[in-house]
Amino acid sequence: MRVLTLFLAMAVFVGGVVSAHCAWAARSESIAVVVNEDAITMSDVNDRMALIIASSGLPNKKDVQEKLLPQIIGSLVEEQVRLQEARRLDLNVSPEDIAQGFAAVAQQNNMSAEEFRSMITRGGLNIRTLEAQIRAQIAWSKVVQAKLRPQVVVSDSDVDSYLERLNNNTGKPEYLVSEIFLPSVSAQEESETQQLAYKLVQEIRSGQAPFFKVAQQFSQSAGAPQGGDLGWIAQGQLQQELDEVLARIPQGQVSDPIRSASGYHILNVRDQRLIAVENLPGREQVMGVIGMQRLERLQRRYLMDLKSAAFIENRLAQ
């Protein structure tokens, strides 16, 4: 079984940092959501809103904030669920873990940790919201590594079948694809996620928000830390709903949101070429791809089950 590494899906800041003042900021110390024994305050919501707007490149406008609010709430709820599961399994996140995660995010921005911290502070952002995001990501990666990764097994026959499909596609087009995936598993999430997906597409197409940065902050797929990068994809490799759309996306463009059984997908076709034998991946690379796909499915289901079993009271919806 291949060892699989989970990367921190942290915000990448390039360019200016803006503070987001939200219309609901006056209620900053009230409780927004209760998740089992933990509470998410309006301060948490406001701070995360400012962080996401600054890091994604989205415009700091009221209509954008309104579309983002359900996603912000959902992300904060998931972080609490992940942290609680890590505590249940006695998996601790140390101050050293947080410092290393923070330094890694700073390095992505070509800064030292001190320079990055200073930039965030100058931008009027609360550094604790980034540290909380880092803590939740590290905690969840420990849960996945301890609980789920041992369940992922990729056999030689799995690799053989994958390579056979690729060989059969030699001479056909393949596409360099990035993806934003927004999960939606309930009737309430459906409308909110759909609205957000269309808003993100609108902002990306207008040039207001780079696809790469939006994917890093919003996508729930394994490639999110790399801007949603899926690598070179041939038709037949993606699920049917995505596969039917892939060949129709012009190079350099993004798709409309695509509904699948698990949520909404936005695809970006960055390049296109014909599949050549010399470009086919090796067995180790294929094993990694299959393993990561299976691990991603496992952790989506695991998180969904944890959320279903949790007591969640969204007081903003009342």
C-alpha cells in the first residue's frame, strides 16, 4: 500500500490584504452555531469571512458576503467536528505543529513566518482564525492517517486495469484540469451550495478571483492545496457527469457548475494534448492516483457520518 500524504489546504495570500466588515458584525460575541459541546461565535464567523475574502481574491461586497456566509458556517462546523474526532481518538495538535503549519503557509507566499504574521496583522486580520484553520487541518490529517489510510489498499490488478484503459486511449485527447468541488448532501445545503458555485464561476470569469486561489480556499477535493490541480485527465477517468462536460470546455475556460451525487464541481481546462505512450504514468504514479482517490472518498464518507451523528444548532438560521 502506498503511503499517501495530505497537504494543508490553507489560504495563500498574494497581493493586498483587505479587511471585510460584515453587516452582522455588531453581533460578534453572540453564539452563531453550537456543535456538540463547542460553540462557534459571530466573532469566529466575521474573522473567517475576512480571511476568506482576503485570501481568495473575491470582492469585498455585501452580495458576496451573503453568498459566502453558508459556506463559512459549514466550514467552521466541519472544523469543530474534525477537532472533536481528533480529541476522541487522543490525537493532539501541539504548538509546534501549529508553528510548522504556519511556516509552511508563509513559505507558499515566499515569506518568513515573521513576515507573514506581520502582513496579516497589518491587513487587520485576526491571526487566530488562520491558526484555528491550521489546527483543524492538522488534526484531521492525523485522523485520516491513523484511521483511514490503513484501509486504502491498491492491488496490482487495480494498477493493470488503470494502465490498460490509458493505453486504449493513446492518440485521443487528454486535458490538464483543475477542479473546485463543493459538497452538498442535504436539501438545505443544495440551494446554498448551488448559489455559491454560480457566484464563484461569475467572479472567476470576470477576472475578480483567480481559479487557483478560489480552489485553495473553497474546494473540498484532494487537490485543493495545489489550486485544485487534477493533472492530465482523459475522457473516461472522471465520473460520468464531469466526463460528459469535459471535452466541451474551451481551453483556458471554466465550466458552469456541474451537479453530481455528492455536490457541485467547477472544472478549469488549462491545456490539451493527444495522449502519447511516452506520457503515460508509471505504476507508482498510478498507484498513488488510485490510492488518493479512494482515500478522498473514504474521508468524505467518514466526515459525513460524523456530521450526521453530531448535534448541530445553527442559531443564525432561526
